[in-house]
Amino acid sequence: MKFLHISDTHLGYQQYGLKERAQDFLDAFKQALEIAKEEKVEFIIHTGDLFHTKRPDNETLVQTIKLIKDTKIPIYAIEGNHDKEGHIKKSDSPLEILKEATQLQIVRSAVQVNDSISIFGVSYTSSHRLKMSSQEGKSFSKILEELYYNAKVPKEFVILMLHLEFKETLPFAFLSHQDIPPMFDYVGIGHLHDRQEPIKDGNRYIVYPGSTEYTQILEKSDIQKGVYIVEIDNSKVKNIEFKPLNTRKIIKLKINNTTVEEIEKILKEIAEKYENEEKKVILKLVLEKDENLKDYEKIILKKDIERILEQNKIKDKFLHVLKEEETIKKNKAENAIEEDSIEKMIISKEDLFKDILSKIDDSEVKDKLSQIINIVESVESEQEINQIIKDHQELFEF
């Protein structure tokens, strides 16, 4: 028998304020459900963030209900951080509406699929709360073990659904794969948007399907979006096959030490190359600039690009044009000159962090700030920090 694993569909997300993008997310979801029907799967698992917000608009809700009902395949889902958005009651979850209107079931502990298969689920929980629970003697591993042994369900083949962060894919996370007890045969994980190849871990598989559409600038646009079809035979995973989704293309173009004339030529060529796509592509322009470039030179470059896009009507050939900056670092010889002063700055920063933490008595606040500091130190650019802040609002829940 087979099942389909999907995650992070973020239905209702009007990315860049565009209704076309909201439709893209619904289109990707529709494709996934069509794959489920074509593959004749017995059921579907969704590992969180089905909606982009806990208050999806009426049109998104109506279309989602129709798509799920028309599929006629059981769907088992858990809540992600976007479905929950903080401390909401179970009755406030948009998944409750789907549960009442469709064949979708919310998995908050364990459900029986048939005489041999069961599904366990843990919805999104922040790293801070997991850490606090662990300090109180309730480790994540222990929570899962209790969930497993207390459930009166068949256990020949056991699926675990999670929407959490793990060190193996997000370095600042509190949990690692080793915190997941070995009794689960298939561990499906949501929250990470970049799809990973299935991980064979002992007798089990750990699988990250990623999101079905591109939601963040930092996502790797060369990693294709899709879903996994999982085949079970004799209570074991026989095969896991990736099924790609046809999503709107995102084209990334780096501009570095290029004349205005060359930029104009390149933009025209790209517009011509992709003008016959079924959906207009999104263009991501990365302006690579020397760190010594003066502010007025950056402004002139940006204005030149905007003028080229407008005058040649190139902009209209793309759904959206993103412009971001990327600083070109100095060479090793130049860096070596400032090595001593940089080292002093790093030491000074660490001392400053320690000094701040030493003056805080509240242990919860201290733990939260320590986690934020560790995250900031683990990334390389201001852009990454801004994206993490945007995607992990739970870090700032005090």
C-alpha cells in the first residue's frame, strides 16, 4: 500500500501582496492531491502549516474544502506554527473547520489508520518550551515514548508526524534526530522548507518533503518542490519516490561589475527566454557590490536597473522583480590586515553578551536571550537574521 507525504502548503499566502501567488499555493496543493489520486494512495499525511495563517480568508477556505472533499482520500494532519500562531485554543485552529467539513483528521496524539498502521502526531512547539520541559524532567524523547506506549492502537507500522526544528537541518535547534525514539518506522517532518533526500536512520526513515511553493527569499530555488510517495510492504518501507510539482519559476540573476548596457542586454535576453512560460516567472536580481562602493553609487545602480525594467517594458514580462544586495568580501590579504582588530571585536561582543545575561534574574528570559544570541552568531548575514526573525516569531514570546 502507498501513502503521500506533503507539508508546508501555506494556503492563502499572498506573497508580495499578489493574488496570483495565493493561487500558486492552491495550484500546488491541487497538483499534490491529483498525484495522490493517480498513485492510488490509501491516505495522505500533512506535516504542518497547511494554511499560512490561523485566519485564512473565506475564498481560500472554500477552495481548500472543495479540493479535499473532491479527492475523497483520508488526510491526517498536524498543526504547524502558522496554523497555530501562538497560544490558540484547539477550537480556533482553521484545521478544525476542515475536520468538520471534509475527511481530514487532526492528529494530536495517535490515530488508527487500519488493522496494522497507526499515526502519531506532535504539532509545533517552540525550542524554548521544549527546553523548559526537558529541564523539568520531561524530555522530548520521554514525551514520545509515553505517547507511544499509552496509545491503544496497532503498532505493526508506525508513522510519526512532527513540525519541529532539528540540529541536523537547522544548527540553532534544540532537538536532534537522536531525540526521536527508535520505535517509529517513518518520521515525517515539516517546518523546513528546503526538501531533503530521505534519511535512512537504522530501521526507520526520516523524511523532510519541504514546502510545496517558495515562500522565502532565502529558499534554494534550485531545489525542486514536490511530495513523496511512500510504499509499504510487510510493515516496512519498500520505496520512497519524489514526485515534483510544476511551480512558478524563480530566476536568480547576479549582477557584478557590469555596465548598464550589459545589464540591459541580459535582462532583455531573460525576458525573451521565459516569455512563453505558462506562468510569468519571478526574477530575483542580486546586486553584488564591493563593500567599498559608495552609497550614492548603489543608488545610481538601482535606479539604472529600475529605468531599464520600465523603459523596455521588461518588468511587465515578470510576475514580480525582487532586488537584493550582496556584499563582496575583501580578499584574504586585505582581511589579514584587520585580523587583530576583528578578533578584539569578537571577544568584546562575547563579553558584552555575558555581561547582559549576568544581570538578568528571570531564568526563562535568560534562556530565551541565550537562544537568540546563539542564533544570531550561527548565521552569516543580516538578511539571514532578518528572515529568521520573520519566520520564528515564537522566539520573542516572553
